[in-house]
Amino acid sequence: MGHGDPGADVSVGWRERLPLALLALAMVLSVWLGLSLNSVMTFYADEWDPLLSRSGWGLDQIFAPFNGHPTMIPMAIYKTVQEVFGMDSARPIQAIHAVLLLLMNGALFLYLKRRVGDWAALIGTVMVLFLGAAFEILLYSFAMNFTGAIAVGIGALVALDRDDRKGDIAASFLLLVGVFFSMVIVPFIVAVAAEWALNPRDRRGRIFVPGVSLGVLVVWWLIWGQNSDESTVVVSNFLLLPDTAFDAIGSGFTSLFGLATGYGNEPNQPNLIWGKVMAIVAVAIAWWRIKVIGSPPRGFLVVAAGLLTYLLLLGMSLSDQRQPTFSRFQLPLVIFILMIASTLLEGIRIGAAWLVAGTVVAALSINAGIGLMRERVEERWEPAGLYVRTWLTGTELAGADALPARELQLRMPVMVGVGDYLDASERYGSPALNRSEISALEPAELTWVDGGFINASGAGLDADPPASKPSTCRPAAAAPIELKPGRYRVENETKGEVTVLVARLGPTPGTNTGAVLPGSAAGLNLPAGELAEPWQVSFEPGAGRIRLCGS
């Protein structure tokens, strides 16, 4: 019968392949969701550092730390994409980040599958694919420094499952690659070091497994890292570590089960208490399971070492801007929780009823996660993406009147000059809006264009008023005054400050450019740039003796 029932072989093969087929489908859907939600985004915040601040391909441009991290691979990727595809669109870099996310989740699936089987591994991996609480990592392309390090870190642990020389070499290489992504690889180096210490195989012959990456990290720090003033470690945070760790683990469970809200930066997340309750229950179950086994499994100790290291790093860098509940920290927390759970469940046959229950929980979590991602995109990503593009549009419209030394002011990690951006956009293309897109903007969005123009050109008040020509002076009206580009003198003959606001494309009264003190005069610079529209100038308060002089 073993040779005469091909239908049974086909049925078994189909059942074995189904989890992989479902995982592939989930991965395709996650990529589609991420790219569709990211369609509103251009380069943002940290992404401008490799694009504008690190011109050239010298060692310092690649190896210099970013926020205290070694980010050689992300920097090289951004600079290569800039050279090959230009800066017109962020789509190429978003696609690369999506690939790294898939590699990370593929490695997680392999790790979980080895311990709990295909179906349970599928459930856990799909929950991570749509982890809404980690939207900052899933949607923000520069977060490849996180996802890349996590992907190769998990891959190193998967390689060590071989428990042979080839696995050791692969793990060592993957950890080394992780060093070139970010410090997020450190918990995985510690985990691999724990595996090396606990594995009865020849330790002397295997020291290279954690040693190579650790050595390279130390060398990088001695040459580049220690010269950085971007370290976030605060020694006084040591006493807060227990509370920080409890908050972090609680937020990890809150995120895993789709209960997270907002950015994760609320002082007291409404559902964090449920995550903390689940964390306490999970610890109790883990203690019971270890007691049944008789001793902690080696895999449990390995991953626990990684989690504890991550919690230590998170706790020591605690600040108002780096709370353990923030979105950017949820992905590693959830992954470590799933990996630890799998090490304790290894050897247990997970029945169909439990898998069905897990599927229902995963479906609810995924639904909530997608909803949270859509909410964050609508409330944060779309306005941020449009703000950047409109501001850059105004910057470029300043044209020959742009002042190269002025700061671009786009919430960047370092100061970038207007001239640096204009040079890059001339060479690599521009993500700014075209004329037809400008005409479709709402009035408030046109104010952002004006803001970019004013910032780049220095339009508005200055402390160097031109000489007064009586023939050109007239009392300023209370209503907005239409003025052609040029240079003017504003004389304040009132007993109070007078605020001067200007608008070009946006609605009046426009952008506040400063105030003229009582009894004094100031210059008003209104550059032409590449716009034909006149300026609209308003004075607040409008009443009183305010004189405007100029052509």
C-alpha cells in the first residue's frame, strides 16, 4: 500500500507545504500594505543625513556613528540608491527596507518552526508581519538599521541550530554583518556568547563565533564611536532598571496582542496594564514549565540573555524621548517574547484546538495592528510627508535668492544648509512638488510652501533698514498690503511692538517674521525668487502710525 497510494503522498505533501504558502501570502500582503501606506512619504528626518550630510565615499562618511550607532550598511545603501535612482522618490529605499523586513520574518519563522512546528511558527510570524504597535519600524525606511540587525541576529541563532562547524561560521559572519547595521545586534551577540558558553562543544575552537563581531565592534568604537557625542547612556538610569524592564515587557505583550494605542508615548497607555498582567502570568507559566523540565533549556537561557541585554540597553538610555513603550522599541521586544516562548514549548505537541485559538487571537491582533498603522499614517505620516515636500518646494522656489548657509529646518538630526539641499536636488533630482501639484494644495498647505521660501531666502524683517525716502513713504493700511518684490523700510511710530506677517502663495495674514519695536525702524526683505505672485504684508495690531517706505 505504501507504493500504491499516491493520493496519500500528495495529501501529506500539500499539508506540509500549506503553512509556507500561507506565510508567503502573508508576506506579500504585508509588503503591499507597507508600500501602499508609505506612498505618501518622501525622505524624512534621519534619512537626510546620508543623503545630504555625508557627501562622498570616504571612510568617515560611512563609518562615522549615527546617534551613537555603527550604521555602515544603511549609509552605504542610502548613498548607493541616491547615486542610482536619485532623490525624486523614496520608493527604491522603501522597497529595500521591505526586503529586509521579509528576511527578518523569514528568519523568525525558521527559528520558531524548529521548536514549535510550522503552524505555531506561522501564527507568531504573521503577528510580527502586521505588528501595528511597531509602525515606526515597519514603515520608516531608515529603521533598516533595526530590521537588518534583527534579521541577521535571528539568522545567527538559526545557524547555530545546526550545531556544527558550518553553522558556527555562518553565525559568526551574520553577527559581523549585524555590527554594520547598528548596536541592535549587541543583544544577539550576547545571546550567541551565551550559546558558546553553554554548549559542551570545544569552546576554544568556537570562540570566534561571538568573538569576531565583538572584536570588530570594539575596533569601530575605538576609532569612530568614542569620538561621538551622541551617546544616550545615562548612568543614573541604573536604579530605574527594574521599573523600566517591567514597563518594557508589559508593552511588548500589549503590542503583541494588538492592544497598543497611539505612538506609545502616552504617560499611561490605557491598555498597558493588561500587558503587565500578561507578563506576570507568562513569567509564572515559564517558571512552572522550567520546574517541570527540571532545569532551564539551553535555548531559553540563550534567548533570555539577549532579552536581558536589550532591556539593559533600553533602560540605560531611558529619557523623555526614549521610553520603553515607544513604537520603535516594540519589534525587538515582541520577537524576544516569541522566541523565549518557543524555547519553553519545544517538545510539546500543540494540539489543533490550541492552534485554532491562536489563530483567532492572531487575527484579532492583526486587525487591530493594521487599524493602528492606518491611523498613524493618517495622523502622522501623511501630514509629515506633505509638510516635507511643500517645505522643499518653497526652498527650491527661492531660486537665485536662496541663501546657501541658512539651515534647511526639516527636523533633521544635524544641521543641513539650504545650499547643500539645492546642490543635491540639482544633481540627483527633487522630491518637491511640481506646479500642478502646488495648484491642488489647500490654503494651509500653501502656507508651508511660503515657509520654505521664507526660510531659504531670508524673507521678512531684518535689523538693517534701508535709508528713508520720503517720496516713497506712506501710512500702512490695516488690511494686507500687496507689495511687489523688493526691499522696504518699516517705521513703527506707535507705543507698542508691531508684528509683521508676510504671505506669497498662502492665505493672509501669513507667516510671522518678527516685530518692530516702538519708535524704531526695521528692514523688510521681499525676494522675488521664481514666483510671479506679489507679496501680501500684514501688520498686527493694524491700528496706529506705521509707515512703509520703498518702491
